[in-house]
Amino acid sequence: MSARPVRRRVAVVGTGAIVTGSHLSALRAHADRTELVAAVDVDGARLDAFRAEAGGDVAGYTSMGAMLDAVRPDLVLIGTPPSLHREQTVAALKAGAWVLCEKPLCLSLAEYDDVAAAEEASGAYASVIFQHRYGSGAAHARDLIAGGELGAPLVAHCQTTWHRDAAYYAVPWRGRWATEGGGPTMGHGIHQYDLLLHLLGPWAEVRAMASRMVHDTESEDVSMALVRFANGALATVVNSVLSPDEVSRVRVDCADATVELTHLYGHRNDDWTYTPARHVAPERAAAWRTPAADVPSSHTAQLGAVLDARDAGERPPGSGPDARATLEFAAALYKAAFTGNPVLAGEIAPGDPFHAAMHGGHPDWAPGERA
């Protein structure tokens, strides 16, 4: 007889739309492995509405510290605005809880160092939500590329062309460095280029541009990058909130095939296509078909991976070096765009202004310094 799965005691911090929708759905999908025991929100009415929606015996708190002291959860899911992520993640880690936090995990590489130190001291781990890495289509593509089945990766394109209007940026914390950490480079396109990094591995060099073209924000509303990967592949990355025809796309041209993903906010197997080169035999190309099991990219898929790691006592995916590499890419894109100089992997270290903040104190971009 197989052992019953361990049920982890879970608390959620923030009860807005992302938690009420994606996180609550993920918990319900893993109800045999999780028990939602507490929720935290400074808005009492919103907290009560969430507890009613969640059902069961979910304790409510307006203080995260009080919740951690009283409940001592195994896992904390964080869905608050980005400026709160570092403090809340560190607090949960110090209490011995694992963390699964909405992107970005924190607003700078300096803040990430605080998270890493809290992990080291506590033995717990913090993962960031990058759900586009998860699901059967992404896993299959990564296996094919990493295993050399499609030939050497050569050219790639990563596109997040979305649209956000003035009402979106009327929310006080959006478009500000201190509360959102950046524009679409940090808040929108990060999902797609995280997937690109997941597929192609370490990047080596970034050159970039960024601009405020429409919105009156501190941060950019469009950015573009040219990227050289450690394996020699070259890529373009576009992050926009100015695009009426919205699409999310990742394309990788390898020596023997092109693999392309086209979707908007999530993907399934059918969203991935494989186009063989002319010299590839049909029977070889047939083996690239996506797997029969269709697991969509989702919070549900990523939560399952975190629970698997917890059960195995292993560092979960989306934490540690994985989480830092994506944040470092964002910092490098900003530094390259604002200075006009190429940025090499590993270049942004303590003492570099772009280590402390994504705007790097640049006079045209830092808060309060532009005309």
C-alpha cells in the first residue's frame, strides 16, 4: 500500500485577484497535499470575502507577523504588491516556512541577497512564480533542446507585446521603481524571458534600449534587448505594454528545427509547434511531437513541483540560482539600456548602482531626478 501524501499547512499573504484566482485554484487542485489554514490582508473586508470564498476553517489575520507566530505554516504563498515581497519572504523564511512568491521575488539584486541570506540561516527555500516554465509543453521543449535533439540553438526571439492603458497605471504602486521595481521588463515580459533562459541556459552578454513612449511613469513602457547566450545563440527580447494586438511568443531556431510557442497568458501542448529543417527525416521529426499528457502552464503545475521538492527535501525549482539568474538578466537589461554599454553576466556586483536598484541612480530614470 502506498503512503498517503503529506499535507502541508499553507498560509496566503494578500487576498487580491491573483490569490483568489490562481493560488486558490492551485491549492484546490492539490487538496490532497495542502491544507489552507490562514490568510493575511490589511483590508479586513477583502480578507473576509476571501475566507468565505476559500471555505473551511481558514484563520484570518491583518498582520503577517501575528499569523506566523500563531500558525507556523509549512508553506507561505505571497501575492502582495512587489515592494512587500522581500520583507514578507524573509519573515516567512525566518519562521521556517517555505515560500512561493509572485514575481518579482524582490526589486533588486541587493534585496535578493537578503532573501538568500535568510534561506541560508533558516534552511527553508523561497521560489518565485514563473508558471510559464511549467507544464508539459515547456518541459518537452527544454528536454529536446538541452538533449541536442533539435541541433544546436542558433537564433531566438522572445516577445511580450501587451497593452496597458492609463487606468492600469492609475494604481498608485504601478510604474514606480520603489513599489514595482520597473516597467514591463520587470512586471510583464519577465515571464517570457524567464522561459527563454529556461530553454537556452545561461546568458553571456546583453545590449539594450528602453523608453517611455506613452505612459507618464517613472519606469519604461517598452524595452528591447539583444542577447548572446553562453552556448553562442543570439536572441532578441521585446517587452511592451503599448501593443494593441497582444501576444506572447518564444521562438528558437536550432540547426535541425524551429520550435515556437505562441500564446498570451498561458500555454498548452497545442500552442507549441516544431518545424523540421529540410534535411530532417520525417520519422525523426515525428518523435518531437508534444507528449500525450497535456499539462497547462499554471500556478497549479508550479505548486506541484514545489510540493514534490518539499517531500524530497530538495531545493525547489524557481529558487536560488534559477531565481537570481532571471533577476540579474532584468538588471543587466536596464543597465545596458540606461548606460548604452553592453553588460556581461556576473558584472553587476555589490557596489554597482544597478545592484542596489534597477534604475541604477541614472539621472534620466531615477525617482525624482528627471525633469
